[in-house]
Amino acid sequence: MRLILPIAAILALALLFGLAAGHDWAGPLEIVHVLGGADDLRARLLRDWRLPRVLAAGLVGAMLGLGGAIFQGVFRNPLAEPYLLGASGGAAIGATVALLVPLGLPSSLALGGLAFLGAWAATVLVLAVARGSGAADAAGLLLAGVAVAAMLGAARSFLMLALSDESVSLQVVLSWTLGGIQTPDWTGLAGLASLSAFALCMSLPLSRGLDLLGLGEDQARAFGLVADRFTARAVLVGAAVVALAVAYGGLVAFVGLVAPHIARWWVGPRHRALLPISAATGAALVIVCDGLARAVLPPAELPLGLVTAAAGGPFFLVLLRRRLRA
């Protein structure tokens, strides 16, 4: 409870930065006028274009932070991250197929459904490879995830080259795989918000099981947890969360690694508090990074995945160094 106000303040500051940042920066008075309901052209542009994008970036970041916390709990590995463990890559393959192949389905349904199937299949594959090779510890899972992610990246590139034609812009698909928040209309934003709230509600019941898994599978079974069944359910939920983020934001690396670590510094390892705080932290991180992506090289816009990778890569190396020294 004591962290509600600080977290709310951080999110509010991130939202204000996101509203201000861009090719044409908005001043504090302009933001006040926008939020106060001003109806001039400048206010309408900020309210109808930039504000929905900022809110969408926050929701995508929340799903990445939440997915990262789930995967770190399932794998009992603080270095686990949806991008490194193949979940994001699997979701990207499914989404690439949805973007390039006419399936006769609504685009939003095809994109979300295939992204979910890809994320779930990739995560299950990582578990199977690690256990089949007898290396189901944290290091083995990480190595299996990196290998699977590399293969998925190659498969995605092949699909992009093989399936694109004159009717499909390869540049659009490529820019999507590099990560980027597409500005939704208010109806699309409401749909994303509803799905994100549902994902959070599905994730919170995993808290006790994730806490028990942290004690080891034997201890978890002693407390009555059916570890294999719970792991399968947690992987399914984690894959759905990651697929939602990938479907709306493309491949955005390292947010799922960084956000749970920052949240863990604040609230400790108990997942009942860790999951929502990881979501809030991820939301703030992606809002800020998306603002930087719009503002660093005007009038061009950097891919969001490039910004998060530039910030998250060194963070990962520091964590890896500390873990190897432990």
C-alpha cells in the first residue's frame, strides 16, 4: 500500500513526458490545455493522436513487464525474459504469418491468435529442449532459450522474404518486427485496455504457485502444488500476455527483463505485489522509451525496439556478471 502513491507519481510523470515528447515538443501549458478540454487544432492533435499512442505504449509495456515477471517465476531464473526465451520470437512468427498471408479472418483476430500460438509453442519448445538435454536449471533454460530465439529469428526472416510480394510492403512488416507502437483509435485503445486488464486478472492467481516454485519443485510439491500442471498453466498465461504485447507493439526487447528487477527492488520477491508492480514499471519504461524514439532524431522516428535494446542490453550484462560472480 505504501508504494501506491510513488508508483502513481512515476506513471503520471511518464505520461506527461510521453505527451510532451515528439518531433514537436509540447510545453506544460499546452498539456494542461489538452487535459482541460481545449478544442483548437493543436490540442486536438495531441489529444487524438499523441495521447492514445502514449496510453497504448503504457499498456504494451505493462504486458511486457507482467510477462517477464511470470517467466522469471516459472523458470526460477532472474535472467529470463520473453525476448531471450523465444516467446517474443514465436509471437513474431505468428504475427508475421498473419500480416503476410490472407487467412480470411479479421486482421486483429488473426494477428492476436497466431501471435499467441507462436509464443506458447516457442516457450514449450524451450522447456522441452532444456529438459530433453538434461539442462533444466537456470543456465540451461537460458541457453536453450537463446538457441530457440535465434532459430525463430532466422525462420521469421525467411518467411518475410518468401511470403512478401508486390501487394505486401516488406518495409511495413520489417518496421513492425523492430518494435513500434501504432497509434490506435479510441475504440482500439479500449479493446487493448480490456485485454490487458483481463491478462492481469488471469495472472494474479498464479502468485502463490510462483512463490512456491521459487522454493524448488520438491518443496512446492510438499505444499501441495502440482508443479508440472501449474508450470503448463503459467506458461500458457505468460505466452498470452507476451502475445498481446507483441501483437500491439512488435518486438520490444529487454523490458520484460528490466521491469521485474526494478519492481523486485521495491517490493521483494512475493509475486502478489511483484506482478502488478512489474506491470506498472514496464508501462512507465515503454512510455519513456517511446517518447525518446519519437524525439531523438526528428523528423525521423527510431524503432522502439532499438531504444529499449540500447537501454536494456547493458542492464542485462550487469545482471549476468553479478550472477556469474555469485
